[in-house]
Amino acid sequence: MKQVRRPAFCKKITLLLSGIKAQVRKGMSVFAFSFLKSFLIAAYNIVSKTKCYMRKSLLSFLFSFAAIGFANAQFTTHVVTFDTLSLPKTDTFYVNFSAPGTDVGFSDFDIYFPCVYDTGWGANFWSYGFAYSNMTDSVTSGWTNDYSAKTAIGVNNSSNYAVAYGASNIIKSKAGTLIWDGFYLTNGTYTYNSMRDGYLVAKKFGGATGDDPDWFKLTVRRYLSGQLQQDSVEFYLADFRDTNNANDYIVNDWQWFGLGAVYMADSLLVTLSSSDTGQFGMNTPGYFCLDDLSYKILPNSINNIAQNFSAKVYPNPASDQLFIELKDAGIIAVSLIDMTGKILSVHKPAHEKLTIPVTHLPNGMYVLQFDNGSQKQSVRFLKQ
């Protein structure tokens, strides 16, 4: 059988891919790897069709471009620990009655946490939102101890953590679209003890026999480009639904809540729900504690879509077909990529208009990547 000899530039591309794979093992994201891999494949296609005397110059340019993209594709992880936020003493918490009824929230790095206090009804009270705390009371029951985590301390024995109050709250990014990795969760002392023992109108979870299938759940949904997405992620802070009572639990330690492989969002909508509800809503005290929120900032090439973008993409969200009107006649490939970075299909446009069927795709977020041979631009769309 005749052996096919690979050109030298093909070997160079193979070597560069091997180098990038090595970086994946060192912590480079799968999404970044897939992005660069698709670039190199496109580079191979371009160079293979180029006249021999031009290959050396073109290869030099392409490898330089890939190296720049390789450096920029490293996503740095940031962690909000709340430990840089100062409190006047131990066993205290953030409180601000300076502007009753308005948002007096706080920021830590690129994340903003809303908070609203009020002074109506002749008293000062917390309406909803987030507060940071270093309270250590893991024992006292009742609403007067609503700023304490059941752990009595933050993640990794840190002093500060955050407490959230309200059936619904939003965690906001100040840096545009982020990749949200997740955060640690636990119950507050007030809520934990209430579910364990019962308190006022709130029932003891499991009931008198321990057989009641009670639960207390946190749900996260995301805003992307200002639009609330339909997908959600759930975490049970207490779960008594198992028929074996030995498996019932109420969370009393810090547990990691991962949001997914590539969870892109501008902000997070966090809601609480419970099996114990009454005439006025949830009876279970609506609190939870969080710490060490982890996220990554996207490179500008992905996060900040250029104003002079290469194409018009519609409808978004899409259910059956996605229509693309190309503004750049030099586009040589349009790649459909899922949120793990996997290339699902590559389309070679023959005209200025392109139609991509999406009926077969599972609901969720996807990326269209446009390649004109020298640069790439990406746009997200929602399949629903």
C-alpha cells in the first residue's frame, strides 16, 4: 500500500495541537482548547490550498495568530471570598439603614450583591438581598439569629461569608458575561433549627413520624444578554423525600454547588422553595449562606461581540431553523459549537445567506463561530 506523505506544515500543526493538549492537562479550559483547535483546522485548510511559494509566509502569520489566541484563551478563575469586606468587630454583619427601601448592596471583585433594608412599620428590618457576616452562633434558634451560618465559620475556616434573605434574589456581574463555576452553600442557623425542630408556623421537617416528604430547595436560573433563560440548576438544602428515613438530611456544612461545565450568564436569579407553604407563601425561613463564589471572565473576543459583526443571526431564541445573513463575503466557515466547546457541525457558506437546522439540538445555549481565515467572531444563541 502506498504511503501518503504529509506536508511539513501538516506536521507543524500536529505538533502545535499536541502542545495545546498539554496545556489542557495543566488547566486550560476545554472551551479554549476547542476554540484553538478549530482555528488550526481552518489554518490547515487554508494553507493546503495555497501556492507553495506563499506557504512559508502564511504559516508564519497563522502560527503567530494562534499563539496570541492561545495566550488570550487562558481563563483566569476568580473567587469571591467576602474576606476583603471589613466588619467593625467579630460576631457582626453588614447592615445599612441609610436609604430605606432602596438598594444598598455591596461588591466583591466583579460581583454585585443587592441588599434592601427598610424602616417601615415603626421598626428597622431586612427586606431582602445579601449581607456579609462573621457571626459564629450555630446554636440559638429564632429570627433574632438570622445572620449566622450553621457552620459558624466560612469556607476553609475563613471569617466572612454571605447570608441571603428572601424567596428570590439576583447576583449580578459587573464585568459582562461570565463563566460561573459555582459556589459553596449551607443553611443559616435560624433556618436549620427551624427545619429540625419547627418554629412558629414553620413545621418540623419529616413531621411527628419523620415520614413527611419535606424539602427545602435552592434553584438558580441565569440572565444572558438581559434575557432570563429557561434552564435551571437545583440544590437541596434539606431533603426528606426518601422512603428510608436514614437518608433524610438538612445541610449543616459547606457543600459545593457546581453550575455546569460552561455556565455563561450576566447574572444569576436565585430562588428558594419549600414543601412547607401556607397562605402567605413559604413557611420555612427563607435564608441561605454562600461563600467562595467562583467565576471566569471571558476574553473580549467572546464576551464583547464587535459592533461591526460579520453576520446577522435570527431568530434568537430559535426552535427549528437559524437564519444567517453574512456581511463579510470572506467568511469561509461557520461552526456550531455547544457550551462544552464541542464542534457539532461546520458549514461552508456558498452565498450571503445560510440556514442551519437546529430542531435536533437539545434545548440550551450554543455558539456560532464565524471564520474569515484571519480572525474569528462568535455569537451565542438559545435553542428552545
